[in-house]
Amino acid sequence: MKTKKRKKEAQRQRALPARLAHRDFTSPSQPLLGALPIRYELADRTRVVSMGGLGLIHQVVMKLQLPALLNGAVPVLHRHLPYWESDHILALCYSALTGGKPLQDLQRLRQDEVVLDALGVKRLPAPSTVGDFLRRFTSPRLILRLQEAINPARVKVWQRQPGAFRQQATLDVDGTLMATDAECMEGIDYCAYKQLWGYGPLLITLAESREVLYVVNRSAAAPSHQDAPLWIERALDLVGPVFEKVWLRGDTDFSLTRYFDGWDARAFFIFGVDAMPHLVDLAQAVAEHEWTPLIRPARYEVQTHGRRSPPQIKAQRIRQRGFEELHTLAEDVVSVPYRPGQCTKTYRLLILRKHLQRRQGGQVLGEEHRYFFYITNEPTQPTDDLVLFYDQRADQENTIAQLKSGLPAFHAPTHDFLANWTYMVIATLAWNLKAWYGLLLQEPALRQQVVRMEFKQFLQRFLQVPCQIIRQGRYLIYRIVHFTLDTPTFLKIANWFTRMAFP
């Protein structure tokens, strides 16, 4: 039987590339996409689910014993009629993972009999029931327990990684904004800077895996650093026992000097610093010979041969319309000792000097220097390497963009502030499941590819796998009913996850 399956898989794997190969082209008399008469019928025996990859995600969840962790940590239900806490959380998580946004999208799963069979359940909770469940989180303490309940499963995934992964953890801290037009939404406020109403969540993410470690709901009027020290301490407690070196990284809003001495004992940190007048004076006093040129690496490596760059249409329009523009002519860096007023220790102040040229309509108006400042407790690493390392913090913006557009993590499905915070935690769990899916893969190249993959691409390649669901005794068989170039990879992943076990 296994030989027959391998033979069928190999045959299908050869057939599709041959069909797509660029050969034997002819000149057809009409377009390839033509009209054929079709007819729809209801299948009598075949039961197919479009999201066959969800079964593999569910298998990982069960192997990590996530339901037991959730039920033990957040007992918000007095009676189970019939749903447990994990049933609500995972149903909402799976809905978000498969492209659902509002609570009403849960109907897609609970009204699909094949999805219910594929998950091995009799029913899933209704949207109104899940909404009531979210509103049962009546205190921040319960939401904290929910987030902490997820962390043991996260640590299991980290401990399976190669030693190189556990050498360093980089914690990125940032705030974002979630706009809403609702007028009765509890906890919303007006952000004058962005000129919008809504929430202003705080996120702490792990740069190496793009996981969301903690998410905190706040009003849009809250400053970015509000409550950040408390959650940074929790993140340090989480990653400290697993990783050899820990970095904290954030923009100028998180350069909280009163906490530097405490963080210095637990981790390395690098934060942006506002260009205050006394710091600009300090930079201008540095001797010219002390500056070192900053050489930025190429954005990508050419794998084949160089190509001619296309014309810069935007630059042409800027010159034609007489807009003012700045061009970077050179960048230099230097580091000097510096002790902030609220610190008892002296740290390194990294200074980036940009030599800029101001132009308008193609004419040079003048040149100037601008200074950017960063503070770190790392004593020996070259200054240019630290500045480039800080610039990698921008990747967190990509993660936040995915949480907003690819996966609807920043969405307010209820009118309750704490319920919406709970929803954010559950939706970011769906994002973390995608990260764990990638981290648990055997092949390093594929592991990195899935971890870095956009959510919509992950959804199309690894979740939208049409499968026939067959029940045999105590087993569920997911029979893939169509073949793509990703199918062999998916089968390898399925075989590996089936054999995988956690201590």
C-alpha cells in the first residue's frame, strides 16, 4: 500500500511540472480560457473540506497540550454546557487563522459539517456564545493569565530549536494604533497625532521568530511607553531561562532612563534617543578624525547577473515639479560615554551623522548635518554594527502590518474594552501558531521561509488544501483531492508532525 502511494505521489509530482514546462508551444486559434458547459451536483459520499491544512495545525495544538494549559489557567466558566474555555479560544483562533474577521465568521466553521468532522467535534460555539465568553474576562488579571497560559507551549517549541536559535533573543517593543468609527466602544480615545479614534495596543515581539509575546490594549491617547516597563519585565522573565543572550530594542519613546540600571543587569539594550540640544552640542564637539564611515550592506544579493535599473520616475517628477528633496551623501558614526540623569551607570551613546544635500528642481540649495542618537549598554561591539542592528527594528513594522491586514488581530468585535483585549490575545495566538508551524519544520531553509512568510501566502499554501475526510475506526484520514507544486512539501510536513512528540 505504501509503495502504491509513493508511486502515485511521484507520478503526480512529475506530471504537473511537465504540463507547465515551456515547450511544444503552438498557435491556438482561440484563447486558452474558453467556455465549457458545467453542471453542479451534490456528492453522495465524498466529503471535502477546503481548509485541509487546519487539521495539521490542530494536531500541533494537541501535541503541545494547549487545551489543558488554557483550561487550567483561565477557569472563567462555572459550568461546561458543553464548551470548555479551550473550545471557545481555539474556535475563535481557528476562525482567524482561516481568514475570518468578525465573530459572525465563526458560522463558516460551525455550519460546515465536514469541518466539524475534520476536527473530530460534534459542534463549535456560536458567535453569540463566544462573544459572551470574551466578556467574561472582567479584569486585566484574567487576560494576563490567558497570555501566561500560552507561554509553556511556546517554550516547548523554543526548546526543540537548534542551539544557534537559542543563542540570542531580541525583544522589540512598540505601540500601534487601531482605528474604529464606533461611538460606544468602551476605552477608545482620540489620538491627536494620527487624528483618529480607537485603541493604541502595545506589543512585545521576538524578532527571531516574529512571535507576539505580549499584547496590551490601551486607548489611542496613551503614550507609546505606557505600562511598557511592566510588560518588558515579564518578557525578560519568559525568554531569560531559554536564551543565552537577550536584547531589548525600541524607539525613542521607550528610552526610559529610570529603568536602564535595572535592565542592564538582565539584558543588553539599545534605544533611540531624541536629538536634544545638549546631545547635538556633544556630537558637534567630536573631533573629525574620530568619526567612522558607515557602510550599509546591499539590500539583496544578485543571484544571476546584474540588470539595468528602470528609470526613476518618482525622482523625475520631483525635479519636474520643483519639490524640495534631501539626498544622503555620506553617513558616519561614533560612540561616546554618556550617563543619563536618572542613571547611576555610564553607557555608550551612539551618534549617527548624516551628511545631507538639499535640492529643489535639480538645483543644489545647500548641505547640512543631521544627528541621530542611540544608547546601549553593549561595551565592545563596533558602533556601525550596533547602528545597523538597531535599524533591523523596522521589521517589527512588517509584523504589525501583517497583524492588521493579513490576520485581523487588531479588530474590536465587541463594545467592551477587556473583551476586545482578550480577542487581540486570541488572534495573536493564531499568528503565533503560524510561527510555531515554521519553527517546528526540519529543513532550515523551509523553516526560515515559513517564519518570514506573509500570512496570506501561508494561508494559501499550507491551509487551503482541499481534502476528503474519511473516518476509519479511531482515525481520521485527510485525503488530498488536488495536486500543486506545494503538495509534496505539505506531505513531508504532515509526516514529520505526525511523528513529532514533546516531552
